[in-house]
Amino acid sequence: MQNLRPPCDLSFKNTKQGFKHLSNKQLRAALRLFRLINIRLLANAGPWLTNVALGLGLPINSLIKNTIFKQFCGGETIEDSTKTILKLQANGVGSILDYAVEGAKREEMFDDTAKQIMACIDKAVAMPDAVPFCVFKITGLARFSLLEKIANGAVLKAYEKLEWDKALVRINQICEKAFVCHQMVMVDAEESWIQPAIDDIVMVMMRKYNQQKAIVYNTYQLYRTNKLEALIADVTRAYTANFVLGAKLVRGAYMEKERKRALRYNYPSPIHADKASTDRDFNAAAAFCLDNLDKVAMVLATHNEESCRFLAEKMEQQKVDRKHPRIYFAQLLGMSDHITFNLAHCNFNVNKYVPYGPVKEVLPYLFRRAKENTSIAGQVGRELKLIKQEQQRRKVEGHLLT
């Protein structure tokens, strides 16, 4: 059994280890920001207020860049993100590069996004020990409404077929480049009414490029009632067709939107009725992947302490190497550092999502994250509590300068 000693504290209460990468100044800035995010009204009204401010010519760009952008993004360009990547690497944490521009609608924008994703791959190749993954969204490469038609089995018009063919070329170019470069790429999950189209094309890419190892990863949102079953079925396909299934496990990011749409169109909500059911399926999915590592590579992407502890303890019990090349943990940059850096200290494979992009273009991503955080019970409150604990610890030990 390798890399399993010394014994590891998986309580995630060690704030000294969790925040060692932050200076006193950075810790205070994080405290101020999470206090603002904790105000639900401000988080919900943020996009509207920002659009008004931009329309009036107010210097909102610099304000956002020095607050929420600085906390949750690596920079405006890949090169801007290098400092963040190196800092994470110095603390035993990898980076997942994410070009976080959302809402593209024109062909030239899709082409530009594809170029950015391939540039991410080049950056990862140049920093192989620091950037294990790149990530992208299919809606960055194809129109949302087109994906919706494909997911629903609608007949495409001639121009739509041409449009979809172009999207498929972009997706294949990215996955082929990743394959040639031996670079892992993850495809994010999206809304349930377009997800079937995404699942189908990612499965094609995995069958094509994951013959020897997991290059392409799909994302399974376990807050959906059918995703544990879908994961098990996909693993069966991997055994049958002899490829490695790449599986990123998440709880989900569109809960409120999904439930509202189900109510509006009068169909059963695809989301579990309660958190306990989601937690049950998420941990069951993690255990299932762990039991099938010969045909599964997994990324446990969560801020949930219990689930991280669950998988880590399962690995210890089954004598699985903490640095097993098919097991990664992941959290977002600027959040749940107490999980990330304590896992890294224990020598597990752990990464941070490092989004980047022009400030104005990344705003939809940033405000979506802020809104999600306020909707997750205790998430921001936990961040605030831990930061205050670390400030108190530094003060007692004489490391907090006033």
C-alpha cells in the first residue's frame, strides 16, 4: 500500500493547513466578499445592478475585478492564470483550466471558444504536473436551442444540420487534440432538457479516444433522479465496448431552474425531492466508481465534506493508493479551501477549477456561482466561520498583524 502513511486527519477542521496559502490581507478580503455573497438579495440582484452600472458608465469593471473576480478566477487570459496555477502547484494542488465565457450564440464565437479550449490544452501540456485537466461546456460550441432540438429528437432543418456538423467538428477537434497530447478534458453537465444531446456526443468521444486511458470525461449530476442508474449503465457499456469511462461526479448546479421549468410545463421534476436522496446517490456513485477502477476514472467534484471523507476513507479501507491516477478530488477556486488543501496535505490527487476570461464576459459565470452559493444551505456560512477561526488562530499565535 503506497502513499497511505502518515495517518491523515479527514475532519477538515485544520484551518492552518486549509488557509496556509492566504496572507492576512487575502484572508480579510475573502471574509468581506463572503459576507457580501451571504446577502441573498444582493446575489440575486447582482446581474441587474451590474448591467445598470455598465450602462451608466460606472467603473464597475475594476470593482468586480478586484473582488469577486479575484476570488474565483485565475485571470483574464491563460497567461494571467499562470501565477494562480503555480501557487496551487506549490501547495500540492492541480488546476482545472476553464474558459468560463458563457452564452455564445454566433458561429464566430463558437470558433473562438474552441480555439480557447485548445489553447488550454497547450497550456496543460506545457505545465503537465500543474494542470491535469481542461474543461469545457458544449453550449460554448453550439447553440442552446439547437442542442434542445437534438435532445428532443426533433427533425433538423438543412441549415441546422450544417450548424450541428460544424459543432461536431469543433468537439472532435478538441477531443482529438487532447488524445494526441495525452491531456484529460472534462465536459460539464448542463440543463436536463439539453443533456441527452451532450451525453450522446460525449459517449461517442469516449468510445473513440478512451481506449487505453480516460482522456474524455462526462459529468454526472447526481441530484437528478436517474443519474446513478445512467452511470451504472455507462460503466456496463465501457466493459462491453472495452473503453475507460471518464466520470466527473457532481451534485448539480441548476436545481431552482430545473424545478421551475418542470412546474411550468407540468412534468415530474428531474431533481431529487430532498438533499438526503441526492447525498445517497452521490456517495453510491463514488463507491461504484471506486469498485470499478479497471474501467472507470473518476473526479469527485464537490464541496461536501462528508462525501470527500466518504471516498477518502473508502480508499484507505480498500488500500487504494492516494495518488491513484484514476481518482481525483476537485473544488472551485476560492471556495472550500479547508477541504482542498487538507486533502493535498494528505497526498490525495486534488484540483481547483481555475476559470478565466475577460471580466465582462465571465460575469454570467460569476453571478451564477454567487447565486448558487446562497442557495446551498450553510455553504457561505461555513466559509465565513472557517475564515474567522483561522483569523483567531493567527491572532492567538501572533501571526495576525492588525
